Amino acid sequence: MGSTADIVRRASIAGWVVGGAGLVALVTIGLFFWIGDPFGMINDLALIVVTAAIPFLMLAYWELGGLTPTPLALVAQIGGWIAAAVWCVTQLLFVLDVVSIDYAEPATGAYAIESVALIVIGLWISGANLLAGQWLSGIRWLGVVTGAGLVVFAVGALVSGSYGVLGFIGGPAYVVLLPVWGVVMGRSLGDWRRVRTEGLRDG
């Protein structure tokens, strides 16, 4: 995977990708509800980019360490990577019209798979930020709230569809807080001198 510096640098870039693609997703979902396609497809593709970038951030959290014992941290890493891959593949199949998704109804089939994967991703983001070492500094609570919001949104999709009460409660975390968290992580991990100092302090 490379040195710690390489892993952190790639994670910093990934954070900016999450922020940039998340902004595209936010704008295009609004345009989709206003105008319609092709903005829906652009939104779907942007969300795939967002989700595909998250494992690079996961790896940085693993490398820099925290309070979670190594075996549990490894399980969380593998689970997070698998969940991100499953979500991206399922969403791509939806874009290619291989599977269908009805966001207005309780999630079944492909959408249920996506929702479970998003729950795993949200739990990882929330837990990893809560239990990260001192290198994360004071921004950990943004990640905790963001991850919790993703879980609420995904549970809402399973229970009543994306347009239910839980979907509206968790939705802002998905479309606003997640890109903001990406940008904040991109900036924070880009300050390698500070991250290295705090990480060494954890060790």
C-alpha cells in the first residue's frame, strides 16, 4: 500500500474527491427534481465516485490508528471496503438498467442491498471518527454525525423508502455533511506535518 505518507496523501486526495463529487451530486439531484434527466444519471455516477473514494480514507484511519484493538479494526476495514464495493457495483448496475430501484417504496432487491451497504459505511465513518487517535484533532464529531446520518437515511430507505421521515432526517447528512466531511478530511490529511506529529504522539 506504500508508506504512511503515501497512504495519507492519497486519502487527502480522496477527501477532496468526496467533497467535489458530493457537490456535483447535490447540485444534480436538485436539477433532476426540477428538470429531470440526464441529471439523475449524473447524480448516480457522482455518488459512485463519492463512495469509491471512501476506502482510501478508511485506509488512512487504519494506518494512523486509534482506540480500536487491531483485530476489530481489521474486521471494520474489511467490512467497510466490501460495503463500498457492493454499493458501487449495485449502483452501477442500476445506471446500466440491469437492476431497478424504486426510491419511493421501502427498499427491496438491489436497493435493499445498497441500503445495508450504506449502513455499514455509515457505521464505519461514525465509529472510526469516534475512536480515532489524537491525529484527528477536533473534527471527529463531524464524522460521527455524518456517519450516523447515513445510517438513519439507509434505515429509513429500508423501512419506508427514501422519501419517508427517516429519509428526510438522514438525507442532509448524505447530500451535505458527507461532502463537507470529505473536504475537511482532505484539508486535515493534507497537513502531513501535523498528522505525523499527532500520530506519533498516539504511538
